[in-house]
Amino acid sequence: MNLNIRTAEAADCPRMLELITELAVYERAPEEVTVNLDHFIEAGFGANAVWKAFVAVADDTIIGFALYYTRYSTWKGCRLYLEDFIVTEDFRGQGVGKLLFEKVIEEAKNGNYNGMVWQVLDWNEPAINFYNKYKAHLESGWLNAALSTEQVKAF
């Protein structure tokens, strides 16, 4: 396999969105993906871009990516937030995830972030085992909270 980890480009967004859908199916929430391609591209590559990503490319096909942005914590300062991290199923267990994850750690280090944070579902044992290899601190006791687009508009 000819593998390359590189910074994502706008042209990568259609494939990245396919992988986002694959991740949502794996996480048992495919109906939650409501972003459209135009919005996704604008959010990553427009005048006010909010996210960046690295893609894993094998033989000219994107097989994984790690999407991140800056999160500000009043307790810790600027932290790199890893929003999505996926390697397509056929390529898992081949070291692709390790290369992507370590590229993001490098980004956190080189960007002088005060750490790196992300979420993992409590039932996702393969991911938990992966993160444990890095001695990641897995918190308990916090619940996710959100308001939908409809709820915000109705306010």
C-alpha cells in the first residue's frame, strides 16, 4: 500500500463526507449527519474557515481523516479538539489510524496548544483500546448537551 498523510484540500470534501457518513453509521446515528457538501467545504476552506484536517491517502483514494479545530477552555486555554477521526473499515488495523492520530498530536505540539481533547463513545472498545495505548485520560461524569438548529431557530 502506498500511503500518504497530508493536509486536506477542498477537493477532498466529497470523500470526507462519505467517510463522515460511514462513521455515523458505525456510531449508530446516520440520521444525525445533516451537513451538506457546500456548507462543509465553506466551513473548512471559506473565508472564515473553522476546521482543518489531515487525510490518509492510499493509492489515490482517501481511506481516512482526522478533522480538528481550536477549542477554548476557560480552565486550560486553547486546546486542539479532534472532532472526527476515522479510517475506513477495510483499512483498520494496518497502522493508518496511528499515523493520522500522531499527525494530529504533532499539530497540537507544534501549534502550542494546551493539550488535545476529543470524545469517544463508551461502548466503542476498539477506539478506547487505541486511545489507551497513548495513555489518554478518559473522563466520566460529563454528559453531552446540545440544541438542534430547529431549537435555536425557535427560540
